Amino acid sequence: MNRWTIRVRLTVLYGGLFFLAGALLLGVTYLLMEQRLDRNLGSRGDLAVRNERLFDMLGSNQVVQEAVEDALAERQAMRDDALNSLLTQGGLALLGVGLVAGAFGWVVAGRALQPLHRITDTARRIAGADGPRTGLHERIALDGPRDEVKELADTFDVMLERLDRSFDGQRRFVANASHELRTPLALNRALVELAVTRPGAATETRQLGESLLTVNERHERLIDGLLTLADAENEVAERSPVDLCEVAGHVLDLAKAPDLEVVRQLAPAPTRGDPILLERLVQNLVENAVRHNAPGGWLAVTTHTANGWAVLTVSNTGPVVPAYEIEALFQPFRRRGRERIDGGRGFGLGLSIVRAVAQAHGGRVTALPREGGGLVVQVTLPPR
């Protein structure tokens, strides 16, 4: 039930109550007026009795009888006109009162529902926000008497404040922990590289060093992904003109896909945002399309504009992905088995970073399973 339906129902309720009260008052007035006229002028039965008595008293005097009949008829007409006038004018007055009551009810219903509309609008804006943290900073801040509606609004504000603090603290923790872990990882990499490249190092030492460097690189990529995800959770404040066509072309030039056919259809797709985050978005999509592919397969990257919005589409061959599993792929640390051409496993941050970056720019990401295997991922970003 929407707000207009509720308001119309309250208006009908107010108007109906006023109309019923007016109709009841008119009916009571009519009865009282009829009784008063009956006492003063006589009822229809009383006038008939009086007419017969006068005829008996006056005998055959035709002139007098006609005068009496005219007087009695005039009295009867006066009584009927008074009652008819009361009904007619009272009905018109009742109709006017009903219209005024309906208008009054419309205004009163609007004022009564305004606080609830404000709460509903705020909740709808927060629930429908695409960008991260968008809306959590909003507060209803309802003014007015301390009634049940204001208590509801204040409770909603407290809940929003706690949620905002909780999400903000979680992001700060991830960012701070990632920064703290970068330093020891960089130090480990330097020490291992020094040990491996040292003259006279044993073969076992070199093999162990290479394994440690691989593990260290994996951890560095994990930390880098967590940092990117934490940064993308905040809405981008400073934006500069970016063309997804140029970004996609640069990423494809650096992509390593020797066994795959790379199809590029790059048309201008201007937008505004953080160039580094947008490059990471395209890079994650391309890397995901390369890793989760089939030997001898292909990947395609297209850019264009639709209704002024910049659109990037990355599709690839690969294993069949059920439609019900697609949404889970966008959650952090969610991944699909070992279905990669390199046989390794990622961290499950690629697509979650893509969605976070797109939402931070006010855009959206959609993914569909491709017939025959693979995915078709489309990113839509606001116009420049």
C-alpha cells in the first residue's frame, strides 16, 4: 500500500465521519422542525379534522367554506414548503460540509503522514543506494513532539549511526592491517632475493628462495587486493576525465595471454573517476577472463557508450558457470574450484574489487553466464 492510497483512505474516513455527523444533525433538525410545525400549524391529520369540523359548523355557506379551505390549504403548503426548504438547503449545506471535510481530511492526513513519509524516503534512499556507504551518513532528525513516530525516527537514526561506525571501523582495520603487513613482506622479499642472488649460493638455497619469493608475491597480491578493496569502499571524491577505451587498450597491451585469442572492439567511452582504480577494475576483469578460460579459447573486450553512459564488456570462454553461482562470485574470498588454465587458485577478490570500484564511481556491474561456458561481465559508469 503506497502513501497515496493511505492518504486517500484517511481523507475518505475524515470526510465520511463529517458527512455522517452532518446527515445525523440534518435528520434530527428535520424531525424537530416537523414537530414544531405540527404544534404551531397542525399536522396533516389535524388539518383534516379541523376542516370537517368547520364544515359542520358553517353548514351550507359556500363562500365561507371556500375561504376556510383556502386558509387550510395555505397553512398546509406553508408547512410543506418549510420542510422541503429545510431538506433542500440542508442537503446542499451537507454537501458543502462534506467537500470541506474532505479537503480538511486531505490536509490533516498529509500532515499526519509526513513524518512517516520522511522515514520511508530516508530508508528507501539508503536501501537503494548503489555506492558504498552512500546513505549511511544520512539522518532523519525528525522534529516535533515526543510521540511514537519521533521515537521510531530517533531509533532509526541511532541504528544508522552504529552501522556507519561499524562499517567505517571495519574498513579502517583492513586498511591499517594491510599497510602494516606490507613492510614485513617487502623486507622478506629483499632478504630472500639477496640470499638467492648471493654468489656461491647452493642450488637448494636458490630453489627454496624461489619458492619463498612465490609465496611472498602471493601474499603481496593479497595485501594489495585488500588495500584496493578498502579504498574502493569509499566514494571517489576527486575525479578526472577517463576514457575506458584507452584504459582497456593499455591493460590488453600488458596482458599475458599467449594461448588465447584476444578480441578488442574499443570505441570511445568517456567517464570521470580515479584512473588508478578504473585501471585496476579493467585489469581484474581481463585477468579473471584469462585465468578462468579454456586452452585455445578467447576473450573479448568492448567499450562503447549507451545513453551517455560508458560501458565496458569483458566476455570469455571457459567452464560453465551456473546462473545461481554468479552473485556469489562477487563476494570477497569466494571462488570457483581450480577451473583455471594455470591450475592455481586466486583469493576471490577480483570481482568483489570490480563491483566495489564501480559502485564507488556511481556505476553498476552485471554478469551473465555465456552459452557454452564462460562469463559476460558488463560495467556501466556515469557519463563524463
